[in-house]
Amino acid sequence: MSVIAWIVLGLIAGWIGSHIVDNGGKGPLLDMLLGIVGAVVGGFIFSALGAMPVTGFNLYSLFVSVVGAVVVLVIYHAVAGRRRII
């Protein structure tokens, strides 16, 4: 899979994952970054469980990436916490 395909898949997965986790998103750049990281994390999780990791630009890979993005976003929220703006 090319770098551009990873970025597009990460952007889509990050956007979907951010709407699943907090329904607001953190901005397009952070969503894309967390989505790309989530795609990698999802691939590792699915490989560890014996399933196929990200295989290309298809619905299964999007599902794997979204699962990874949700995991990354939950960890991100646990570490970053909810900051209060005064």
C-alpha cells in the first residue's frame, strides 16, 4: 500500500474513530495522525489475534483501522484527559 493510501485510510479511520469515541474530533490533522497510528495499531492487534492485518484499500482494512483508531483515541483521552478552558 502506498503512503498516500495510508494517509487517506488513516484520515477516514481517524474521522470515524473520533466520532465513535467523542463525537467531536480533534481537528483534521490530529484525527489523521491518530488514524494513521490507529491503522498500524489495529494491524498489530489483529495480527496478534491471528486475523489478517491491513491488506490494502478495502472495507476490511478500514474496519481494522477504525478499531485501531478507537483504541488509540481512548488511550489518548486517558493520557491527555479533558482539559478545561477558562
